[in-house]
Amino acid sequence: MVYANDNFIQLPETYLFSEIAKRVETFKASHPEANIIRMGIGDVTLPLSKTVIQAMHKAVDEMASGATFKGYGPDKGYSFLVDKIIEHDYKAIGVDLSTEEVFVSDGAKSDSGNIGDILSKDNIIAVTDPVYPVYIDTNVMGGRAGELGKDGKWSNIVYLSSTAENGFIPQLPTEKVSVVYLCFPNNPTGTTLTKVQLKEWVDYAIANKVLLLFDAAYEAFITEKDVPHSIYEIEGAKQVAIEFRSYSKTAGFTGTRCSYTIVPKECTGYLKNGKSVSINALWNRRQATKFNGTPYIIQRGAEATYTEEGKKEVKEMIQYYMENARIIRTSLEKLGYEVYGGVNAPYIWLKVPTGYTSWTFFDKLLTEKHIVTTPGVGFGPSGEGYIRLTAFGSKEQTIEAMIRLTK
Ligand code: MLT
């Protein structure tokens, strides 16, 4: 008899974005004429840039010749990309990394989900609430979450509320925890921490031997000066933090898949017998066993984002989406809504009008305005009463959505 992983049975039947897609499909089936504007999942709409496409075409041609063909690549990524990451994404902001600390991969979603492989089942996990659902669901799968309560919280997970009431600044845990997921700029609220605020987390992690899993997938959207792009801008962070980065939102790679994770050599974990272990060595071992590397062609595309032309194109893409964010934010404010985010992130977090829940407002916008959003409660109990809108659509559709809301 085959015994399935019981933990999966505990999970809600569908992943948040699959549930939304299902509801939209159902609505479309009965309203085929509806011109639906998608502001739900954070999926980019602009095509890959010219420089990225050229680099990938060239790489495809290399695959066609015996002299330049590539089979298995290094599972941690080709040095042509790793070196660019170190130089452009870190050295440029005063952070020194070695090549062994960079792990090129196929997505921040996969890495932030897979990281649980190297963490004991006994860790107490803390998340900010609302939260990117992958952090919770993968800990449920790994048996670290306990039971789902009626309040929408898992019994063994510590929820750090991050709401308008506390300015979206999660408080340090008062109970003992071992791992904290931090995502800044935040998905879903679009809010950020300043350097001073992030330093509190790093100091806390050092003092309590806590591991910080820092998701910086949206760092390229930061516009304000005192917002850190990397947790390693904070002194001591290398001892306690892993950082996830992605080309998905930055360079339009949601369908192309390329990302990287930084696991510093100094980052330390502990065994039950009290001995310390290198988290870098464990992740290296995990990746070497379970991952055969991001495709060569894709890594050449990612490398192209670091050329002068590539950088310019990426900047333009980000500006395009951030202009959408501005349009959404200002239009909604004019309509009298309470909105957050959209300044350092492509997400706008909107408080639903009195009398609605996240899901009833989601349904209203879908059925009456034909606009897809994401109900805040899907990101955790503190997301109830909010919806999230993304700025990743076209400018025309973004403007059209705002006009529909005005009517
Ligand atoms: C989101 O909409 O939250 C993101 O697109 C999800 C993801 O990056 O996996």
C-alpha cells in the first residue's frame, strides 16, 4: 500500500491563484462577451527586451553546433552570469559576495519553497501576515505548520500582523521562533521597510540565532532612497540571512524562468546536538542532488540584462509598470479608497468598502466591472478586508480599468 504525504491533505484544495483562475474561467464561460482586465496574479505583459532576445537567439545557434553545444551546465549557474550578479547587483551597492554564495535557479517561488528541504521539521516558522502563500503552503507540505484553525491560522506558525494599524511594519516575534520569512518590497501589500527597520530584524536574528529568508523579488521596483535593495546592506546579515532574487518581474521572465538565491558562507544553522553547520553547504548539496541547472539559453538571456543596452531596457520596463502603479494609486485615491503600496512595488493594496469582504468585493469587481483582482484574505487572515491589484497590465488596460471603476 502506498502511503501519501498526509500533510498535503491539510492544504486548502487549490493554490490561491489557481482558485482565482477557476472563478474567472467560470465567469467567462457564462459571459463570453465580457472584456476581462486581469489585475490579479502578478504576471508581466511586456515582451522580453531586444537585447535579451538577441542573446537567447545566439545561444540557440550555439546549441546547433557540436563546437559550441552545451550539455549539463554547472548546477549553480554559469560563471558568465554569476560574475555579473556579483558585480552589478551586489558590488554596486557595496556588498561583496563570492561565486560559491550565488545559486542560479529557475524561480524565487521554487527556491523559497524548496529551502524547507534543508530545515528541520522542528523549526518554528514565522511569517508576516498577509503573506505570499508559497511560504505557508510549503511549510504545510513539510509538516511544520500544525493544524489549520477556524481563524485561518496554522497552529504551529507564528503570524506577524502587518496591517494599516501598524503601518505595515511587522513587530518582532514575542515567542521563540527559528525561521522568519520577510518579503520586501512586500507581496502583497507593496509596502517596504527602511534600513533602520530592517536592521532591527537582522540584530534580532543574530541575537536569537534565527534564520531570515529574505525575498527581494521586487527590489528593482524600489524608488525611495532609504529602502534597502538587499538585506546584505545591513551589517551582520550574512550570518543570518538567505536572499531570493528573480528576473521574473524585473526583466519579464515569468514565462522564461530565471532567478538566483544568495546563501552566504557565514550563514549558520544548528544541529540537535548543538553543533553548527554551514547553511551554504546544505543548500549546495540539495541543489546538486535535485537540480540540474537553469538552461544555458535562459542564462544567456539573463546575462544580457546586465549589458548597457539591457540595463536601459529593463529600466524602461520597470518605469512602464510603475507608471501603471501610479495611475492605479492616484485614481483609487481620487475615488476615495484607502490604498497602500505602488510606490516601491508593482502592487496596490486596497481597503474594501464597508460591508464587503475580500471575496465579495473581488466578486463584485469581476461580475460588474470585469476586473480580476486578488482577494487579500487569500494571503492570510490579516489580508481580510483588502484586495490586491497589480500594475503589470498594459497602460491602456490599466486606464480602462480605472475608468470602469469611476463609472
Ligand atoms: C503574485 O501574483 O503574487 C506572484 O505573481 C506570484 C509569484 O510570483 O509566484
